[in-house]
Amino acid sequence: ATVGGEDYGWLTVAACHSAEVELFDAVPKSLFYPPPEVDSVIVRLTPWKTVPFEVKDAAFFRRMVQWLFTQRNKKLRNALVSFLKSTLKTSKEDAEKLACAFPFCDKRVRELSPQDFGVLANALVN
């Protein structure tokens, strides 16, 4: 899935960090019985020898990305305030200041690249 696309989500970001993703073939739903409502795809995940971007805390990174994608259409600034208040128990004022400190705070969550999420997670872990 491409950044900003309809299929782009937390799983795409997590997979991009962990492994090289190769799409092999589409499997039409007509090949299954009973047929599911969606088509399938055969995917190969090959762990990176060298990760494309570092994250200091993989568990925090995954939790943050999953949370933010529940608000994929919001601006990062607003989604991040909600995340910081709920997860890190930050006051609303401090969360707003911190959220505005990121250069991509005016982008929508779905518009952030996997590397952007890595930068964000690393900054918040400190």
C-alpha cells in the first residue's frame, strides 16, 4: 500500500519496518469455498538484514502507530494530543505543545511515511 492510499494502515507501517514485502499473486475469492467477500494476495515477508529506519522501542512504536491509525484522517497534531493524553498521561496543554513541535504536525496521519512514524516514536520515547 502506498502512503496516503486507502489500504495504507498500521500494518503497512509495521511491515515496512520489520521486513521487505513482496506481493506475489492475487488469489480470487472464487477459488475458496465458501467464497469470502474479498480477494486474497500471496505475500512474502523477508526480514531486513539492515532495517530501513531505527526505532528505540519497538513495542511503543507499534502501539503508537496502531493508535494513530484509529484516527487516520485527522491531522497528526490532533491525533497525537489524544494519544499523549491517553497513553502517556500528559496534560492537554503539554500534549498540544509537544504535538506542534513536529515538522509534519499539519499532515494527516495517513500521509506520514513509515520513516516519519519512526522519527515520531523515537522523539516521544526520550
